[in-house]
Amino acid sequence: MPTFAMSQRLALYLDLIRWDRPAGWLLLLWPSLSALWVAAGGFPGWHLLIVFVLGTILMRSAGCCVNDVADRDFDRHVKRTAQRPVTTGRVSVREAIWVGVVLALLAFALVLTTNPVAVLWSFAALAVALVYPYAKRFFAMPQAVLGVAFSFGIPMAFAAVRGEVPALAWLLLLGNLFWVLAYDTEYAMVDRDDDVRIGMKTSAITLGRYDVAAVTVSYVLQLLVWTVLLLEQLVPWVWGVALAAAGAQVVWHYRLIRDRTRDGCFRAFRLNHWLGFTLFAGIAAGYAFK
């Protein structure tokens, strides 16, 4: 294949995995790193840090491939997704599947460098990731399924550090699920008109006029659950600063989405990784100052 043609294919594959939009994998990364620090009681070591950073990027990229194949017939009817490579036919379904398989195998190779417990839990993580794209056809709140998928780095982190998944990991996952519900409802609010027209199910449609209130309450619940679980393990004033910064962002998000404009809701969604980073920074600093 000529060099120019190869570079064109590479550009399409990078578009397929949303390489130019890192917000997606950052939303996965910060909860996973937070759990690594909690499980280890501080810095978890370079090996696990590298495994989880690279693994998160690879699995999110593989998830994009699966999602675009599953939604290709719906995406052409939605303004925001109509030009995705699989939807337009620039990347074939077979190509997208193979790209996803290769990326998932690379992520699995990273997990193999940890321990047998983490390896076993990685199959559950993969199963949830594969289920989510089809949940939008059957469940009124598919964002809850995404919440589990996007939070599974938390039990994976505990498994990799401790060789077990304690109750604390599942409670942190529950708290993080509220955050995913909040930001993915913001995302769904962007496409609500298109999703109603094509018969897609989303939390934005199910919640109706209570969408803004539900998003705000979900943010608050996540902050509350994590505070209850982590306050005694961290330096309280450090976590308090992080919590105040996160709370200010929640107020900002409310202001962005309260009028339900496409631009406001999409901006709110894209800025969520800063909230995740804020909480991670509070956890990392909370252990560093102990």
C-alpha cells in the first residue's frame, strides 16, 4: 500500500478511536487512578500507573470501535455523529472490529503483567463494555450501564494492588456511577431531539423536564458518597479544598445546562474531566500530606 494511502487509513483509524478528543479516556482515567491511590494508600508504583494509563486509553479506543459498529445505522440520523468513519463507510465494519480487537488484546496484555485476580476481573469489564452499546435500545436509563462500564477501573485497580476487590471498591464504584450518570445525561441532552426522532432511549429523554435537577443531584451524590468513604483516610483539609473546587464546578455545570442548549450541554460534558482530575488531585495530595 502506498505511503499516502497508509497515512490516510491511519488518519481514519485515529478518527475512529476519537484520538483528537481525549476527554473520553480522561473520564475513565481519573476514577481509576483515584482507586489505585486508595487501594495502595498512596503512590501505587510506576508499573501499575503505566498499566492503567495505557490500558485506559486502549480500552476506551476499543470501546469507540464497538460503539460505532453497533450504532452505525442510528448515527447517520444524528447531527453530531453523522460523519463518523463507520457511519459514512470510510471504515468498514470488519475493519472497525479488527481495530477494536487489536486494541483490546493490547490492553489485555497489560493486564497480564499484574495478577490473576485482575486478569479474571478484566473479563467482566470487557463484558460490560460490550453490552453498553446495545443497552440504548432496551433500557430507559442506559447511562446506568455506561456508569458501570466507565467505573470498572475502580475494582480493577483494587484487584491489581491488593489481589482482592473489597466492599470499599464497590462503594466507590457506586459513587462514581452517579458522576457518569450526570455527565452522560449532559451528553444525551445534546442529542435529545435526534434520539426522540429515531427511537433511541436515553436518560435525557426518560428524565424529561427533571433532567437538569437529576444531573445536579447526581453530582452531589457522587461527592457525598466519596467524602463519606474517603475522609478518614485522607488529610481532611486537603480533601476539603478538593471538594470545594469540585462543588464550584458543579455550580458551573448547572449554569451551563440549565437552559438546555446544545452548546451549553456539550461544553458541560467536555469539561467533566476537570472534575475527575480535581478529585484525583485531592486524593493523591491527601495521602502525600499524611
